[in-house]
Amino acid sequence: MSKPTTEKLPVEFLFSPEFSRDPYTQYGALRERGPVHAVEFIPGTDIPAFLVIDYEHGRAALNDPRLAKGSRHAPAFFHREEVSTNPALAENMLNTDPPDHTRLRKLVTKAFTPRRTESLRPRIQEITDGLIDAMEPRGRAELIDDFAFPLPVTVICELLGVPAEDRDDFRHWSAVLLAPAFTPEEIRLRDEVNAAIHAYFGEITAARRADPRDDLVSALVTAHDEDDLLSDQELVAAFTLLLIAGHETTVNLIGNGMLALLTHPGQLRLLQDGPELIPAAIEEFLRYDGPVERATLRFATEDMEIAGVAVPKGSVVQISLGAAGRDPALVEAPDTLDITRADVRHIAFGHGIHFCLGAPLARLEGTIAFGTLLRRLPGIALDCPVEEIGWRAGSIIRGVQALPVRF
Ligand code: HEM
């Protein structure tokens, strides 16, 4: 029999500054009551929604064909015209199910090959060294703006083949598209950004069609033109997804990971003395405090149960990848940062058909970033009391607002 779920977790709480400051204590308290919790998804609506906070059910949910990504399975609320019109994001692989997902992922995978990622290694090192060269003489830096943000953004711009100088626009677009858009003002802003993205990529697409280069935009334009397998809308959506993924995630792998090290001096020393531990440390950072912490969404396409909780058809299922990483059933002492753990497991890159396509790039960027920061700035330390570090609230992304350091 399904357990009744009477008490709903208010969404304001889940996305509040209080929750963002220390989500893991909150998850710990929730865990006492079970792995699946009813949540209020949009205040004032009765959309059934559930939050999954354990590793076993979270991982299974990510790969459950009954839980879909496509908006046609979403509750009616999402189909109201003003809410659903988000073309720059609507038709990307992360928002589609097979067979569309299979087709879109195959096309992007063909262009975004391991060889292309690996070929970026010397350039990533060069960008990393350039950013540290600029910070070093000052003896102080704000590690997010001076390093963790410009590194992955420059890399994704170069990979796509768009000018890195346009990154202020991209940062703005990315922030707007990931924020909720329900009020008339939010919807107006989102529509403006959609129009700007279409105009921007329309121009770039035309330029690469006339004069192809060795970049992802050219490769996808060729796939679009030659195979007729990608609509104009899907082409723009693929660029937008890659641009946003390159903006919002690796920055927080570097930011959250550095904060974890700077607040655990023993672990910092271990890594400085043993840089060969860096790949394992990156997996531990992803488990301990990963960038996509709060939730990734699915829609139930039929009545089902998760961990004995009834989940009716049309429900929103939010899987907390961050809570799963702190599940005591996953690792011993889950709240302890331990970069020497053998075979760290996590679902910080997702699981199943939507497993992160950029994981090899994120790992490569992380390896170079941590390795170079620790080697070149051996005296690096936090330059403010840890209590003053502010976290971004109201977002599925977990990241600090700023990370002042001295060295
Ligand atoms: C998908 C996390 C970096 C591109 C995902 C998903 C997660 C994730 C959790 C799956 C979401 C779901 O199943 O609902 C991360 C993290 C990163 C990172 C933690 C950095 C540490 C990147 C980068 C790129 C990228 C650098 C590209 C340049 C993608 C794409 C998908 C995806 C295209 C969609 C895959 C699909 O739907 O088949 N990522 N990501 N990610 N990620 Fe990443």
C-alpha cells in the first residue's frame, strides 16, 4: 500500500536563502521522514509534485521511462501559452524524450566528440594560466568572477565558435532562461531574450554556412543542411543548451570545490602534496557539493509509486542530485569531505539517457583548473569569514555568489 503524503514541503522554503545556505542539514532532517516528499510546486496551484532525496530511488527515477522530460507530459499549467513559449530552450535534447531525444543527442554527439574535447587541453591550460597571471600580482582575487566563471565560458564560446567578448550577453541570457517566468515582467524579459538569441544565432549560422570553420556551430549547421535531421528551431535550441550548460555548471564545480578545500585545510594540503589525487577529488567535490544540487525534473506519464509513495500521472518529480550524494546508504560518513575515498559514486552528472554530454569536458576543465590553482597559488586561503559567503538562492544550481581569496 502507498503511504499517504499529507504534508507538503513549501516551494518557497526549498528555494529560500535559508535552504540554499545549508541544504544538506535540511535534507538530513527530511531523510528522517523518508526518501520521497510531497512538495508544493507552484504556490496557489494543486500540481502534484514530489522530491526524491535518496540515491537509490533518485538514480532509478533518472532512468525510468515512465518519467518523461517532454513538456507534452507536463501538467496543464505548463501549457498555458504565456508559460510554455520558451522556444530557445524548448526543443533541446534535455527537454525531449525518445525518439526525438535519441536523434538530437546523436547529432550533437557526432559534433561534440571526445577528440574535440581532448584537443582543447592545451588551450584550456593557456586560458587558465592567463587568468592566474592576471590575478597573481594582486595577491587577492574574487575567484568566481576572476577565474571560475571566465574559464568555462571562454572554453564553451571557443568550442561553439562564438566570440567570447559577447559573454556578458550570454551570462544575461543564461540567467534569464533559467529563472522562473510567471509574472508579466518575467515573461516579457524571457521573450526579449528568446528574440535576441534567435537573431544572434541566426547571424552566426549564416556566417558559418558561408564560411565553415572547425567549430561546433559549423558542425551542427552542416548536420542540419546535409542530413535534414535538425529543424531550424532545434539548431538554435542545441546552441542555447550548450551555451547555458557551459555557463552554469563548471563554474560551480570550481567554486564549490575550492570552497570545500579552503574550509578543510587538511584536505587542501593532501591535494597540494599529491596532485595525482585531483581526478578522485573532483568526483568527491561533485558528490559532496555538486553544481546541480536542488533538483532536475521529470513528469510522470502514468500512475506509479516511488519508494512506496503514490505518484499520480501528471505529477512533477524533482530529483535532488545533491541530496543523493549525501545519502548515508551511498557512502560512509556522507557529510565528510574525503578526497581519498575509493570509487566515489554520485549522480551529479545525472544517469541514464540524459547523462551529461559535457561530463568529459567538465572533468578536463576541473583537472586543469584545480591542478594549476594549487600549483601556482600554494598559499591560497579564504579572504573573508566563511559565514560571509553567500549562496545563490532560488535556483536549481548551487553556487556561491562570490569567493574572495588571498594567496
Ligand atoms: C545534462 C550536470 C557540465 C552539457 C546534464 C545533466 C546533469 C548535468 C545533472 C542531466 C540532467 C537531467 O537528467 O535532467 C552537469 C555538471 C556539469 C556539467 C554537474 C559540470 C560540472 C556540462 C558542460 C556541458 C554540458 C560543460 C557542455 C558543454 C550537457 C548536455 C546535457 C547535460 C548537452 C543534456 C544531455 C541529454 O539530455 O541527453 N548535465 N553538467 N554539461 N549536460 Fe551537463
